[in-house]
Amino acid sequence: MTVKVIYTVINLFIVLYILPESFAFDSYDVRNYLSTRTPYRFKFNRDDSRLKFNGCKDAMVWMIIRHGTRLPSAKDIIAMNSTLKDIKYEILNVQKRKKGVLTKEQLKQFKAWSSVIDIEQEKFLTHEGQHEMILLAERMQNRFPNAIRNKYSNKTHQFRYTATQRAQQSARYFTIGLFDKRDAQNVTFLPAKKIDPVLRFYKHCDKWQKQVKKNPDTYKEQKLFGVSSQMNDTLKSISNRLGLDKIMNLDSVDLMYKTCGYETAWSKHHVSPWCYPFDGNSAENLEYYHDLKHYWMDGYGHNLTYRQACMAIKTMFEIFKTKKDPFATFLFAHSGTLLKILSHLHLYKPQTPLTGHAVNKERRWKTSDIDCFAANLAFVLYRCKDGDHVLTLHQERVIKLPMCAKELCPLQKLEEHFHDSIHNCDYSNMCSLDKDSSS
Ligand SMILES: O=C(O)[C@@H](COP(=O)(O)O)OP(=O)(O)O
């Protein structure tokens, strides 16, 4: 091989495999603002060293995980196959008149773009999602080798998922990360429930469905932001970048934004052409548009939204009380589950409610950070000389719960704080439409 060939091969390797991942994103990189379509490879904690505390031993883990990166919904697949294709041709057409800022290379990528997703596979887990689960499992086991044994037994491990392909497959790939091949094949999963009051408590909470999910007021702030001057400027800037003669509507721009997110999540080696129309600022505005929806639907907007998450949280306290060590519980669920649980724990609450008047840049409620694909929350029970303690990790990073003085928090302190969540979590009372309508 000549020196030139070797040089080319090395360069190609760097461009294909090293650059896209090791790119230190500047704060205005579009990839920082992909909302709930952010892939976990942008967020995970590389440091998987054992988490040790003097005089303590990790004994149990209770972990809830949003499924890994998935395919779009049927509605989005159809829109990608129709509306987005039309937009692509419009972009290519105007570029013939040398309008817009896209480079030749970017246009080439638009030209080559097509969407071939089978609608039968809507929301299926992708390869990226499989990897997310395997690697997450490996790192969690490295951190807590006593609580999460690498030898499977139904006495020491429990796995449960919602009745969806993406959650079921996520659970399966997670076990591949934990155990050797033979063990992984023999894992027993608890049966998935069509009506699942623990993993998807909100789906059948009639009062929440009526007062929040199906209440147009829930989307008021998002709608307000959708017609704000900030959003209008974003639509103009995107249309100008593409050199279009008219200004695109929000639906089209939102479809491009979502596709940029999905395609970024699916492949580490390929930049989606649908990200080119966005600069950091416009992506940030689209992210806020989505954050507003989740804040009012899945977060702090309504008390009942997060109150009902006691259905999931109380199972953690029950398990920590009743099971024998070591014991590890892994639950595979959804964005809506995780966000409501985070709010139940008073995490990432913005100083003031999010509104549609302008982007709140200081907010802690950022779905790109807290609700990416494979987002996860873990509680680890440590048996210590001075009693049982709980360590909390969000996105694999140790966090301090607001009601605790330190990261390693006495179990008793948590049980006191969450007394109502454990003992007065009456689902039918809370969710029945016959009861008092206050939420
Ligand atoms: O299924 C979806 O479209 C969303 C919302 O689901 P819910 O929050 O309504 O369960 O969640 P995802 O499965 O992506 O985590």
C-alpha cells in the first residue's frame, strides 16, 4: 500500500468514525436541541466506575428506563413519505436558481435523501436503541456489581415492560448487556399488561385524560409560542436559508425538525440533511416549542399529572422493604412515565411556569437533557453501618434529591417525605371522574 492510500484510509476512518462522535458540540450545535428524539449517546455517563461509600454496600436497584431510540409514529412516517418529499423537491428546485445557503455537498445529500420506513414498524426499536440498552446495562452493572449480579436468577432480577414492541425489545437487549448469552435467553419477563397502572398509570387515569391530556388549555402556551414573533422569525430564517420563495408553515418546519432528530439518533455516521435548515437558534426555539408541550402535559403544569406517579414510585419503596438482597428491578416504559416521575420527585422544576411568550433559557426543564431516548432513573439501596440509604441517579449521574441533605439519603427520610405517595396513593380515588373535579 502506498503512503497516499494509507493516508486516505486514515482520513476516511477519522471522518466516518471519530469525528461525528467526538465532536465537542458548541452550545449552538443543532444536536443539543433535539428534544425527545435526542439519542442517548449524546447524554450517557462514560464514567462507570464502581460507586462505593464507606461502611455501605450496594444491595438493591430499582430502575425505570425509557425505551431506546425508536422509529417515528405512523403519522410521522406518512408525513415523511409525502410532505417531506415535496419539501425536498421544492428545495432542490429553488437551488437551481442559486438561492439559499446550502452547499453543493448538502444539496447532494438532499437529492439522495428518501424515506423508506415500513409503516408496520411504527415506533419499533432501532439498532441504535438496541446498543443504547446493551451499553447502559453494562455500565450499570459495573457501578453496582453487588446489587446487579451478572448471573441471572429470577430471585435476584426482575424485568418488566409495557405492552409495546419498543419497551419489550429494550428489555431484551438490556438483558443481553447484563448476562452471558445462555442466561440472557432464559430470562423471564413479567407479563406485559394492556392496562398498566404502574408503568403507564396515566393512560387509564380518566380524570387526567379529561382534565389534562384532552383539555385544549394544556396546549395553550405551546400554541401561543407557535404564533409568537420569535417563532415567526424562526420560520423566516429557515425559509431564507433554504432560499424558498414563501415562508414555510410551522407544521412543515416541525416535521423537518423531528426528522433531523430521528435521523441523527439513528446513525452516528451520517448527518441528516434535515438538520441543515436549522442553526442553533432556530433549533433551540423548536426545542422550546416541544418542552412547553411536555411541561404542561407531562410535568409541572397540573398537580394530578405528577401526583399519579405515586403508582410507580411506591413500588420502589415496597420492593426495598420486602425483597431479599441482592435484588435488581428494571422497568421499561415511556417518555410520559419518566417525566411524570421526575416531577413527582420535584426535579428540574423551572423557577416559574413555562410560558409561550418567549424562550425561557434558564429553565431546568429541557427535554433534550431529561427525556432523551433511553432516559433513565435509578434508585440504589445501600446497606450501611448507620442504616439503609438510597442513592439516586438520573441519566447515570448521581443526583441529590431536593428533600435530601446529601446524595446518599437515609431511606427513612425518603419514606417520611413520600409518606402519602406510599400509603395514600389511591388510584381510583385520584383518577375517578365521579370524585371532586379539582386536580
Ligand atoms: O409513545 C409515544 O408516542 C410517546 C408518548 O407515549 P406516552 O407518554 O403517551 O406513553 O412516548 P415514547 O414511547 O416515545 O416514550
